[in-house]
Amino acid sequence: MSFPIRIALGLIAVVVVALALTFDHPPIEVFQRGYRGLAMVENYNPRRLAAVEAANQTPAILPQIHAGPPASTVYKNVKVLGDVDVGEFTRLMASITTWVAPQQGCAYCHDVNNMAADTVYTKIVSRRMIEMVRHVNADWKTHVATTGVTCYTCHRGQPVPEYIWFTNPGQPRAIGAAFTNTGMAMPAPQIGDTALPYDPFTPFLEQANEIRVEAPTALPQGDRQSIKQTEWTYALMMHVSQSLGVNCTFCHNSRSFRDWDQSTPQRVSAWYGIRMVRDLNTQYLDPLKSTFPAARLGPLGDNAKVNCATCHQGVYKPLFGKAVAADFPELSAAVKP
């Protein structure tokens, strides 16, 4: 066999393997979500659903125990949840241990020789995270409705949630013309390994840049919505699609992506969700930067932050929409000043 033929066969083998690993094989389940003829459908591979369902099961719920005086009158240094009775306070602490640190136990956040001390940095962080959960459940019903969230929504039994992000420094690149590539041509998993800008999180989920594809004014009138800005928006949409395990038509009508009147109700929920994530990053997580040790910071020295995947983890509703907040009313109370 000649060398060119061997090269050709090798390339064919690579292509066949790539196609086999890239595309889903039938049968595929198709769910129509909008008008016929507009490709407003969601495609699901039933062979993958079992693994997704297993990853989105909730742990057993401890029975509620309303007993005793307020926790702040029994325990020292209770700065959050002090108004909750001792029974429910203890139940919540046991639940948080299961949700966040089942292997490490109470010692992950507490000095077991002095439970009231704030010497362990994770205790300071967890206190603020409880406030954040209460804020989400009380003040962001426009996104979480009555379903709500708990610590388990993000942590899933891990001390650090699997889906967090740090500011991405990008790959080393040459100076000169290639230096001004606006983060493109560097495929990353958070944007579906496309050539779109690899960090849509910083401008949209931490900073309040406008998310837009089409400009509101004509070009001669000072339009700043350039093609590059459009590509940043597409990168964010790729992240949303991957995080929820859906395609574009989950929120948009394919005949007119920009038209709100033709979009699905989920687009409104997503609009609030993006602003909720930005609120959590800037008001709760960024201020904790000085609390984290250096080992918990990113390559550029920034703190961990959240995005859509942190809660959703591949499904259109976290934990398939189980109303987790209803079992823990103390996590739905309005945050007190």
C-alpha cells in the first residue's frame, strides 16, 4: 500500500471517529415548543437522559422540628438565622453539612474546639452564602418563582460547586495584529468549543454590558453595536444553551430572534436570570475576595463566581424544578439589614 493511500485511510478513520463521537445517533426524542415550521423544537437523546436525571436527584429531607427558643439565645455568635428556633436551626446545619461537606463534616466550617469562633474562613463564606440564598428566594422570584434554591442547588455534595468561573487570562498569543483578537479563535468548552470570544462571563455576568445583537439605531447615528459585540452576545447565548441543555428556540422564535412578542415565556425568565447572576457576583461573591486564601483564587487573583451552569447543570430547571425552598422556609425569609 502506497504512502498516500495510507495517509488517506488514516484521515478517513479520523473523520469517521470524529463524526461518531460528535453527533447523536437515533432514536432522538423531539418536543415541539412553538409554531410548526419554525424549527421550535428541543431534541433529547434518551440514552443520555438517565445520567442527567441521576445527577439531578435531591438528597433525603430531614423532618422539620420546631422546638426551643431562637437560636441566637442559645448559641453564641449567630449573625444569620438567629431568629430561627433551635430545632430548625440544628436541622438546617445538619442539612448544610450533607449538601456541602458530607465527607468533612462540621469541621469544614467550624473550629470544633470553639464552634462560635470565626477562625475558619469557610464559616465566614458560608454565612454570607446563606444570606445569598435567602436573597435569591425572597427577592428574585422573577427568576426562581416558588421553586427556590438551597445550598444543594449549586454544591451537590461538594465543598466547592463544580460549575464556577474565574476571569480567564486566555492562551498565550503573539503581539501585533493577532493581539487584538478580542478573545476569539481560542475554543473553550464554556462556549461549545467555538471560535467565539472565550470569556462572555466578565462583560455580562459581572459587568453590566448591554446584551444585544441588533443595534437600536442606524449606523450613521452613532451605533456602537459592532460585529465584535454581537459575537460576545452569541458566546453568552452558547453558554446559556449548554447550561440548560436546550437550544435557542427554548427562549426565541426562530423566525425573529429579537422579537419579544414572538418569544417564549422562558425568555423573560432568562432575562431576569442573567441579572440575578450579575447581582450575586457583584453583591455577594466579589466582596468575599479578601476572605478566600490564595489557593482559592483564580489565575488572575480574582474570586470564584457563578454563572447559569452553577445552578442549572445541564437541565432547563435546576434539579428538574423540584420545589426545594418549600422544605426550608428559613431560607426564604427576606434578608434583614
